[in-house]
Amino acid sequence: MDAGRRAALMARHGSVFSIPPDAPFLATLAEALLDGRLTPDWPREGPFWLSDITLYLPTRRAATALSRLIAGRLGAAPLLLPDIRPLGGEDPSQEPFLPPYEPIVLPPAVNRFKRRLLLAELVEAWLGTQRGATAFSAPGLGGFSGPPNSAEILALADSLATLIDDFAIARVPPTLLADVDDAQLAAQWQANLDFVAFVLDAWPDILSAEGEMDAAARTNHLLERKAASLAAVHGTRPVIVAGSTGSIPATADLIAAIARLPNGAVVLGGLDTGLDATTVETLRNPAANPHGHPQYGLVRLLRRLETGPQAVIALAAPGPRAKMLDAALGLPETTAHWERLTRDLGPDLEQAVAGLSLIRARTPEEEARAIAIAVHEALAATPPRAVAIIAPDQTLARRICAELARFDIALDDAAGTPLLRTRVGRLVRQAVSLVANGLAPVDLMALLRDRHVGLGLGRAAVSRAAQWLDLGALRGQRPLPGFAGLRKAVTDNFDKRTAYPALRLQTGEAIAVLALLDALETALAPLAALASEAFSASRFAAALAETLVLLRDTGPDPLPAIEGEAELMAWIETAMAQGARGPRFSGAALGQALEGLLAGPSVRPPRPEAEDVVLFGRLEARLMQADRVILAGMIESVWPEIADPGPWMSRGMRMAVGLEPPEKLHGLAAHDFLMAAGAPEVIFTHPERAGTSPATPSRLIQRLEAFVGEDLSGQMAARGEHFLAQARRLDATGHPPRPATRPAPNPPPGVRPRALSITEAETLLRSPYDIYARHVLGLRRIDPLGADPDHAERGTLIHAILGDFISEGQDPAAPEAFETIMAMARRDYARLDALPARQALWLRRFETIASDFLAFERRRGHIATRRAEISGRLDMVVGGADFTLRGRADRIDRTRLGTLEIIDFKTGEPPKAGDMRAFFAPQLPLEARMAAAGAFGPDLARPTEAMGFIKLSHGPEALKATAFALPKGMALEEMVEETFRRFQTHVEAMLIRGEVPMPARVLPRPGQRFKGDYHHLARTEEWTVLDGEEEE
């Protein structure tokens, strides 16, 4: 370093100060400013002496807080406040003309979104080359195979932008990339290095062609100009910079220039003025990897100022807490001296720990609840105590806000909510997802049930029509693709072509639903037009704007406000101005385009009227103070964050060109921790699990606990347990959990059913509660919305095809029988047109069933007449009351001898032989009794010779026959009559006389693979264990 530059960076003796972490930074700064310790040579006379002082702070929030503190201490004194500014370069157009520093004209800074598009365009072009396509994995996205999608390209552009900023901020010339020994690099890094060198060389010219420059480079220019003009602008008037670590070199130069002024002062936060020479030398040596130390940034700054920690003046004496934190967070080699250090602290160690609490929650949800308890307790104190929550994890921050709402404490994250997570963001995500997923039922109803969707019809009309659409055309149905398929489903329902809909649409309802679909198709048309071709970001924004306006049109109703709408419209305006810039997005990846393009913008909450409780990220929390500080989410990967060098240059490559390694972020996180942990009362929190995995406590917490020892760390945890215990009691009833008992309703006989289906006969035996729920309560199962075709639906289709083949009089022995049955299968499987892959698979598998079915029928030459899917009804008197047994038989065939064979086709397992013999499988015997009584028609009023089950599967045995198992020594006719007698007795006791309750799962079917329709209503899983049942 030349002598002139070295002199320019040397601090004037007595101009560098520090405030320890356990002293309130802004309050101490205000006191030192007012009592003259920072500017001892500046006269404190008259009402204007303060107004001549300029003071720089890192954030606007800190500047506002300091102004309030100074005003509060001045009281009624007639003094003007100092000029307090956030640290950074100012717009040169606002600077006065001060020769020789004439006004300069810098190009405006390129906006972040435009910059993303320009860089993404470069990345897309490079990935299209052979070297680019084979050399890369996307950052933080788990890598990709094949061409990267649009979201991955934008993520790569963001990481490239960060790297460009790193070069600009560090003022490292791109030419140094040529000094990297690429012969030692893997092929991937060599390809990346060539691309990075190209971009850094071409980027200034690209921006120059746009008439703009990078914000980081522009800030460097402004900070350098500010540093050069300080003496001319301020003369002998005091200039103070406080709270900065000087991590940006241009900022460090400005700080050094301020320290050289006649009345300049630098106030550091949390500097350990007792650092010995060995430690200082280690922190200055990059080869020692000191970047994660909390003092690393401050020692680097002092080196730029050509001064050491011993020359720094402490504005407050460090207390026990500051000494403990400095020792606990020292260099790794100091851990060998911890025993001596704790002994030296003596009683001060207990005093240092006295205000610390540690909450070890089981889950992030419990952690957020305990934090809410701690906040509520502080605010309810007399007088109320101010609380600051520092939560770098925004998901945890949202959980905390939700838990605080229990206590009517409205709080928003100062860092803001990502635009895509706001209400308007949710609305556009729903619209884009609906188009991208081909009008999937779940996406369709999610959009229509958004309370901000009006479609020009009014919210009430949309809500009603959406309900009719849901029940009339979606539940249990599989509409054909597109709006045409939805309209057909509506008309099929209205024309009664839809069998068993959840709701039969009436004229007015069908008209309203069709009008809704028309309005929705119009609203989504701009987005739908993008699905068939590649599009630019500006075109996507225009389509999104048009769709949003149409969706939000409330017709005659007033247009309600929606969170984030102003920010979204500002983003749309910016995006639409970009023209053809940026990569082209695939029409098949609308959702990825939305996620990628809208990543970054956030919606800041309005400033609250009261600031007794605030929620900060780490950046917003710097220099702020409160009575109780809560450091939330103290786990690895959050505090500190992962030291990721990015995808473009490895850690070694970065250091080879003079860039800081990623561990620098750990040093900043440690310094933030040091400053926050100095508050009078601090609560550290962390969960034991994050998602489905164990969570590792932050290394900062681990070092602190290890330093203070088991006894004191146990006291910290015990104090935290106070909040955890209250959090766990918050939702407790005061009694042990009491699971529900087996339901056994006992309705009066008059409301119990007087008719059952054949299949319900077994249900009455096994779970009378299901009969109660269906017939007494009138509850019917509604199919899940948009559910994938399952085993039951496949079985229904197979039953229908085989039944139609017989019902239509087709001859199994005909040569064209296989083609005929497959044509019928293709007709019925058309309901799966929306799922072509599933449709093709099931049709292919059905070919085996069809072939074996025809072979089975051809072997049955003794059959004279085949009847399929035949309905019957048997009216009887049971216990003096009329009762009806009704149902539909899969097959009743008449033999040439005039007897009957009854077959039930099963796609699942047939009943066990033991159940048949014990009369627990009454369906086929009851069908035989009904047939003999003429319930299926006079031509089938005959005795049954045989009955059994045929299991349909896709295996080697596509049709497996199982004969009905009879009790030992009992003929089939006797079995039929005994089953019917038992059925009548059970009906009389359970339904006619109503002598007994109707409990759930009296005789559950062993091995049942699916839950019943009323399983949840009976709360089965709560009492089956108590009753000794094993859930299958």
C-alpha cells in the first residue's frame, strides 16, 4: 500500500470508539453524543450545535430509533436534532455544488428484475451449448437431468448476479480470473470459469447498452465520492459513523475517511477491546480460517484504519455478559483454556447467565407457541416490557405471528411476506395452476372458492354456482378435458345421463354453472393462450394482469382490497416494460415460470402504531434494543446459514481471486448473535426436530452451553421450561386425553329403516352403526374431489362391462365375442380420457380378464339362460311390520335342468369359507331366497342349484372361482332358508322392535384393506385399541 493511501486510511488518534454488547447500543450512543464524549472539541452551545453533526447508521430503522432516543433525552430543550442518515451512497443529483467536486452524472441502477432477465438470457444460451449442458447442477434445487426448466435458469441467474456483486463489492478486477490455475480444476469448474470470465467481461457493456449500471458498482462510486468529499463538505463539523462492521470495502474506506476528520468519530458495536496480539494476528490471517469468528469483520476494519483494539475507546465498561460471550465465542484453540477462563470470571459467570433462558421445543410449532407465551407475559407485565423477536426463518416467523393472534397481538414480520405467499399471490398461483394442470378438479375448486374471485358475476353467485359445479359435475365424475368436458358433464347431469351424481342439477342450477364456466374460460383465456407456445416474461406479465382483472371483477359488488395487489401490479408494470428481454419460457411450465419470475418481491407490513413487540430478521434487528430479546430458530442452516459458495465458483476459486469465502456469513451471524445476546433478558429457542428430521442446535448455542457448563446451562433450560410448560398446557383440557368409546346410538324404532339392500344385510350384522348413519342420519359418502381412479372404480368398470355384455344378449361363443367385449370396454373406459396413461394400462389388463371370461362362459354348456345386473325386490312382513329387501345380482343363470346358478364377481377377496359357514356372508343366500320367491321375475322363480364367487384379477388366474362353503351336514336349500330366517330375526330385533342399540364394528371383517364410509364418523381409530381390535 502506498504511503498516501495508507495515510488516508489511518484513523485519527482517539476517533474510534466501541460499545460492548451488553450495553444498549443506541442509548449509549445517544448519551455519548449529548455529553460530548464523541466530539470533545466541538462546542455544545446554542440551539444549533447538534444540527451541525452528521451521523451515519447502517439501517433506516436504527436511524429512526436514534432520533427518538435523542429527542426523548432532550425533552423540552430547544435544540435541533443532528442530521442522521442511513449509511450508503447518496444520489449525486442531491449533492450541493462544491468545487472541486463538481456534480457527476451516473447511469441509473438497473432494476433487479431486468437484471435477472438479462442474466437468465445469458445462462440459457450457455446451457444450450455442449459445455454448458454437461457442466452444471442447479443451485439448491437438487440438480436436474436433461434441459433445465425455467425456474432453474432463473435460480442460476440469481446466483450469477450474486457473484457479479461479490466482485463489484470487493473491487476485485475480473482479470484476476486468468490467474486461477484451471489445470487443477475439474472439467465442470473449468467450464464455469470460462463462462464467468466471459460474463464479467461483457456485463458492463451489456448494461451500458441499456443506459444503466449495477447497483453495487454505483454504490461503490457514490461511497468513494462521499469519502473523497468529506473534508470539503463537512470541514470541521463533526461526522460520526456508528454500528457498521465495514464488511463492504467502499464502506470501510468511508469509515476510514470519517476517522481522519478533525471531528470525525467511528463507533463500533461489540468489539472485544481486550483481544491479545496473537488473536488479532490470527483473525487477520485468511489462512487460519478465522472468517466465522464474531470479531473477524471488526478486526479487518481496524486493520484498514491502521489501528488496533487496544487503541479503541470503550463508551461503556463491558459487563459480565460481554466477557462471557467473548470468551465462549473465541477462536477454536481457546477452548483448551475455557476452564481457566470460567474460573477467572468467578461469580460474574452466574450473573452473566442469570438473564438467559433456553427453550428446547419438540417441534417448530411448539417453539412458536412458547415464544408467543413469552411475548404475552412480557406485554402483560406492569409496566409492559418491550419485546424483540429475531427470527431469520420466515416460516417460523409466520408461525409466531399466528400463535400471537391467540392473544390478540397483531404482528407482522418486518422482513415482509413473499409476494407469492400473500393473498394476491395465492390467487395468481391458483389461476396459473388451474391452466397448467388442465383444469384439474382440485385446482378448479381452489380458485372458485377464493373469496376474491368475482368473474363479473358477484362473489355470492360464484360461490353458489361453484358448489353446484362441485357436487353436480366433479364429485365421482371424470369430466373430459377442457371447458368442453366440464360443460358436457353439466349437461349430462341435467339430462340424467350421469348415474348417481352427488347432486342432481335443476334448470336454474345448470344455467348458473354454465354461466360460471363461460366467465371463467374468458378470464383464463390470456393465460391459456400461453400454454401452446414459448413466451417472454413481459408477455406472461401482460396475460397475468388481464386474467387478474377479470378474476377480480365483482360485478355489482364493491371491489374488496386484497393484500399485495399494489406490489403485484408494480411487478407486472416492470415486467411488461422488459419487452423481449430474458429467456423464453415453455408453455408446458407455466407454474415454474410463475414461481421463478415472482421469486424475490415481498410485501412489507405497515408500521404498527405500537412498537412494544417487533419481529425482525437478523438484518433488521441490528442495533435495535428491547427489554426481552428472543432469538428464535437457533439451529444449523438457519443461524448461521449454510456456507454455500454458489454453483459458479468453488470456495478455493473464490479465494484465489481475492474474494471472501462463504464462511464470512458465519462471522456476520456470530456478530449478530453477540450483539443480540447482550440484552438484559434473552431467550434462545430451537426445535429438536425440523420437519421429519432431527434439528442440530446452532454451533453458537452449543459453544455457549459448553462454556458455562452443565449446571448453568441446566438453569437456562429450566427457565425456558417455564414457557414450554405453559405452551403445552395452552390447548390442554385439564384432564388426560379420553378417546371416544365405541358409538352405539339407540334411535327409536320409528326412524330405523324399513328397507335394506342385499349388501346391507351383511353390514347390519357387522356394523349396525353404518346402517344408522346412512338411513337414520341420511348421510351419504361424497367422493373425494379429483381422486385418482382406485381399486373400487376399476371393479365397478369391470362389473359394468361384463354385465352389459350379458345383458345385451351377446353370445360368448361367437367368433367376434372378444372384439365385441373390448369395444364395450373402450366405450366404458372413455370416462378415463382425462387420464390417458391409466386408461391404456387398465384396458391392456382388461384384455386378460375378457379372454378368460369368455373361456369360462364357453365351458358352461349346461347354462340355458344368462341374466346379469338384474334388480329384485322382496316385500315381507317382519315382526308385524312391512319390510323390503332389495338389490341387484351380478349374475343369475338358469341351467338346462331349470335350476339356478348365482355368481358374484369380485375384484377384491371373496368371503372366507369360515364366514360363509357361520352365516356372516348372507348376500348370495339371500339372493337365492329372493329368486325362489320371484323377486327377480317369474322366469327365475326357481330353486338354486349352486352359488359362488369369481375373483377377477390381472394375474395368471384372471378368473378364480370359489364355491359357496356350506356348514357341515347342511344342504344348500337348508342354508338358504336358515340364512333368511336369521336375517328376519336380526331385522326384527335391530330395526323393527329397536330393542338394541346400533353399535359400530360389532363383527369387523378381518383383513379389510379399506376403511368404511363411516369409519371417521365413528372415530374408530380412537376406540379400536381399547376394545382390543387390530386395525387392518
